[in-house]
Amino acid sequence: MAGFPKRPVAKPGHEAELKKRTLTNLYNARPAWLDMAHKQLDQAVAAAYGWTDYTPEMPDEEILRRLLALNLERTARPAAA
């Protein structure tokens, strides 16, 4: 199909190794580069929301409270014409 990369095919004798390459296994291993990428993404998203006090140690409950407040604020606004 045009525009899509070819499906990877394991080299003969490496089929079992390729089968182990899953997102679940990657996230369970959580290599340093993946952890750093998530921290950078979290920082960028917080900056986009204007959360100047964000730190990676901010509790999930606080993040969820802020997101809910933002969502409720946006749904209370009249729709733009």
C-alpha cells in the first residue's frame, strides 16, 4: 500500500526474538531513553497548559484535579459561532 512502510519480517532463525518485541515488553523494561522521552513530553504538555509550577513529582491526583477543572471550565463556555 502506498505511503506505508513494508511490514518487518524476521531474519530466518530470529522469529522468536522478534515476537518478544512488543510495546508491553518495552514499557515493562522502561529503558532510560523512554523514561526521559515521557518526562520531556509531560513537561511540554504542562507548559502548554500554562502550569508553571509543574514538576515530575506532582501527584497524579493534582494533575487530574487540574485537568477536570479545565475540562469543566471549557464545557461551561458557550459554543463559538
